[in-house]
Amino acid sequence: MEKKYLDLIDDYKDEMIKTLQELLAIKSVAGEPAADAPFGKGVEEAFEYMLKKAKAEGFDTENIDHYGGHIEFGGFLLDEKGEIAGTSEEIMGILGHLDVVPEGKDWDFDPYGGEISEDRIYGRGAIDDKGPTVAAFYAMKALKDAGIVPEKKVRLILGLDEETGWKGMDYYLKRVKHPDFGFTPDGEFPAIHGEKGILIFDIVKKLSKTPANAKGIKLRSMTGGNAANMVADHARSVIKFDSYDAIREKVSEFKKTTGYQINAKGIGKNLEITTLGVSSHGARPEKGLNAVSVLMKFFGELSFDNEELGDFIQFYNEHIGFELCGDSLGCGLEDEPSGKLILNVGMVKIDDESASLTINIRYPVTMNEEQVYGALLPVINKYNMGIVKKGHQPPIYLPKDDPMICTLMDVYKEHTGDVNCEPLVIGGGTYARAVKNTVAFGADFPGEPELAHQKNEYITITNLVKCAKIFADAIFRLADGQKRAEAK
């Protein structure tokens, strides 16, 4: 069958750009709940924009109490003459999202301007995930306008709080028939056939009151990091001691020998010691530098007045340190499909009463939560510490030879010429976890910079069009595209 729909995507290029620019202009960061806007007015405005556009193009749409919705077409069986002969209830889902993270600082372009420069459309959400969602919409439009009638219903699901907890997706899925299979354009090409399990938990140690005659440095407080799923890029401590000059000398020597960013300054009768690292996503901690680990390494050279605090620091340096795979913690698990476990220290908090670490682990796809905790608890118990479980997302995994994975890979290879690529397993989490038989497919291409959540986020116009064509072919093949008689 002639793929007229691919030519139509070229024809829609300017319209696609305009749609994305208008969508980027809507600041859809999570905000205060309002009437008919549970995730804030900006998110609701972006949602209504897409539903209105879809209705104008003749798609069926659904708004589930403003918590989420979808755009849909197809689901018809055609006879040999190309006439409608029945309906199908099988659904192919495409799960995008319209909410974005806050823009942050130091942009060179208006984060909500949709400005174009050298083939790039700049804006918060350009690649995560407004651009890919727009590409999927125009893939559907091109198929429909070319007279293609998918045997399966094709449903573009519009998520509204992917960045802040998935409450909307949970609400939506409890009230609609789930897709039978599909993809989310919120990951990487060529295709993601597995996502590691995600654990978030605290390691907590209670600290006894320090004896009045105890010798050594008193740690008044320590904090670091902002979120479990981010490498801590800063850490701060406040200490008290008789001789700050000696500690300042140690700071200078540590800085000189390690090259780490560490500084000390007086605050009243106390001394503040801070470290700086490099932020990165908790799924890719190797791209960052953990400031908590830097400060703990320095603390390992000092003597504190609380023995239990000293044990906690020793535990950190001996069993976590700068390791990213959990080996020294006892949970260095690994499997063939997905490789090694990933460990990130997201936050630390120490005061007079307790010391705690917030840990984010991405564990191999063939394993489970119990195996991870069972592996690390012997070390935790050795130091008289406890675990507070805070979150868990089980892994998802489809074999490389799964028919859907094979189809997605074939489509990608045909459109890119990258015939030697292999499907991936990632540590990140996408909407693919929300629906069975769903995987991430695009929209980041291999070798390109990671722009999601970064300043100057963009998608190239070239890739926007390429994504739409890839998605259109994937939909055509997976949803069993047919041609109406009148479209011949």
C-alpha cells in the first residue's frame, strides 16, 4: 500500500510547528488546584488546547473529569471492498503528557516562547513531552486524512501530571478501558524493552545524646540534596569545635588533593562546611557528582564527639561512598537483560536525634523488591539502622523478540538506516509502567544531548517531522491499518 500518509506529514510541517509553538506558550507547570483544573490552570489550558484541536480535526475525544483524557480514531473492520463491516474493541494506546517541570534559570531563549533558531524549537516541554505528543497527534491526523482506518482503536492518551506523581493517570485508568498494548513517546529510540524497578527508601539511624564530657567535633546539622531521584549537587553542615583553624587547614588540604569543591566559613560561633557536586538524574548518577559523598569522605578524616554518628559516617564511606551499583552495600545485583543495579543518594539529613539518607535504587528487570531489601538488610542491621520504605515501581520487561518490539525496531531501522541498533533497558520510569504491554518508543535519538528538564530545552524541526513519520508507520503496522473504499 502506498504510504501517502508520510507525504502528508511533510505537508503538515508548518502546521505542526505552529501547534507546538502554541502549546509551548502555555505554562503547564503543576499549580494550585482549581475548579475543573485539579493540576492547575496552566495544565488545564494545555489539555483543553489539544482536545479542541483534535475535535476540529474530526477525532473522538474524551475528558475524564479534567484528570486526563484521550484523542481517538479507528476501531473498524473493513470488508474486501473497503466498506465498514464491523467494529473492534482492541485498543492501541499512545501515552503522552502535557505537563512540564518548572523552567528554572539561565535560559538564552524564552522558555515559553516557542522560539525557532537554526532548526530548533525552544521551550520547556519541547522534548519532554509536548513535542513528541504533537508528533504523535500529527501521525494520527496523517493516517486519518489519507483514508487509513486502523482495525484497532488508536488512542492518544493525554497525561497531565507525569512530572508530579501520576495521580491523574491513575484516576483516568480507573474510569476507562485500558489499552491492550502501545507505546509512550517519552523515552529514547530505538525502543525501550525494559525499565528497571524503582525503590525509594530512607536509611535511618537514631543518635543517642552525646555525653557532656565527650571529646571531638560536634556536628550540629547536615543537609544535602533536593530529591530522591536526583544526584545531590550540594551539601551543607554546621559544626562546633575548639580549633577552627585546624579544620580549615584540613578543608584546604582535602580540596587540594581531591579537586572537589569544598569550602568552610565561620557563622557566629560555628563553622559551616559546604560541598558542591554535579546534578544528574538518579537513573544516570554516573553523569553527576554527589556532594553528599564528597562531604562524607571529608568527615571520614575527622573525629566527632558522638560515637554513633561516627559509625554512621563510617557506614557511608565503607558501604556507599562513590559507588553507584550497591556492591559494598550488599545489593550489587545484576542480570543479563538489564545489567547492574543503580544506586543514588538523593538526600541526607542529620541532627541531634537522628541521621538519615534517602536512597533511590533502580534494580534489574528480572528481580523484585524483596530481593533488593534482603540483600542490603544484613549491612543495615550490622550498624543498628532501620529502613523506611517510601516508594516502589516494579520493573517492566518485554523480550527483544516480542512481536511489538520487533515491529517498533523494524520501523525505526527503516526510517533511520541504523540497522545494527538494539532495543534498550533504562533505569528511568515512564508511563509505560501504567499500562500492560506498553513500552517507551522515542523521542530522543541516539547520540543527541539529553535536554529534558534542562535550560534551553529544544526539539529540532527535523526530528519533530521524523518522529511523526516513525510514529505513523508504527501505528499503521501495530493497529492494522486498512484503506477505506472511498479513499482509493
